[in-house]
Amino acid sequence: MRQEILTGVQRRRRWSDAEKRLILAEVGVNGARVADVARRHDLTRQHIYQWRAEFRRRGENLTEETDFLPVEMTAEKTVTPAVATFPVEIVLMNGRRLRGIEGLSPAGLAQLIRVLEGA
């Protein structure tokens, strides 16, 4: 068992919020219980329970996890925009109708609609 002797004016250890979060995150990992984590860091179980309550009181979520997904970089490919290949009729809010717009890119169609809606 490790013994730590504190000398000087400050006789208590101080834990930053980041250190507390790291210690609290160890609970439950590979079946670690509160007592196991407390023993590993030379704390009492009550410290861990108090820290949890402190974070909850402040409205901070300790169970939020960040997942990282593997990313694979490949050579850049050009993507051709989807085009309408079937007869389409679009009725605009002002009553105008668009027909025969096969082969028009989505960007071109959006621009056409903006122009006709504004006219």
C-alpha cells in the first residue's frame, strides 16, 4: 500500500475537474467498481460519489461518450450530378408549371425555380 505524506500549509490533495472526470470515467470499465477505482487512486468511495453529485448539481453529463469512426482516404472521384430522366412537371406556388426539364441538373433546376418564382 502506498502512503503519501502531505506537508506544508496545504494538507489536502486538490483534484482538477479534468482529473475528477478521468477518475470517474474509470468506474465500470472492465467491470471496475467504485471501490476498485477509489483504491487505485488512494481515495475513499465517498469522494467518487461526491464528485458525481457535484457534476450532476452543475448539470454536467458524465456519461456522454465520443465515438471515433475509422476513416479511409481514397483518391478523389468526380461525382456527376443526378439528372431527371423521366417526364417531370413541377407546379410552382405562383401557378406556373415547368415541363420538359429532362437532363437539367439539380442546381440548374433550383436556379430556374428561383427565377420563375420571383417573376
